Amino acid sequence: MNNLNGDKSVNASKSPPSGDLGGFKIKLAQRIAWIAGGFALVLAILLIVNYVQTSFNDPIENQTIPALVKRLSDNPGDEALKAEIR
């Protein structure tokens, strides 16, 4: 492309922004990887804690719900007891 003086100029829209664009992309990808790794680590810790918690307190063998249901069968109109069971 020629400008008014007849010199050929470079199209400025195709030149990369100042600085090292490749290095920026690599650093961005590394930051995203660190964040994703941290998220995965937190999720793994939460899953392990949940597993340990359910192994100590077996929710299927819990005697609380059957006792509440028995109390409800004795007093079927107790709305507070119904809400507690829910």
C-alpha cells in the first residue's frame, strides 16, 4: 500500500501488539492450568472428607428417621414433626 509520499507502509492492523505475544499466551495457559489444578485439588479433598464422614456415620443405618416415623404414626397431626422428618 502506498501512502501520500509514495513510500510503502506496513498495515498496522496485522502487526502484533507490543511485547511478546507468545510468552503472554504461555503464561496465561499456565495460570489457567494452576487454577484448574487448584480447583481439582479442592474438589478431591472435599470428596475424601465426604467419604470419611459417611463411613463414620452410615446414613442408611441411621435410627433417627425410623424413630421419628414411629412418633408420627402415634401422633399423625403433628406438623412440626412432619417438617422435622422432611
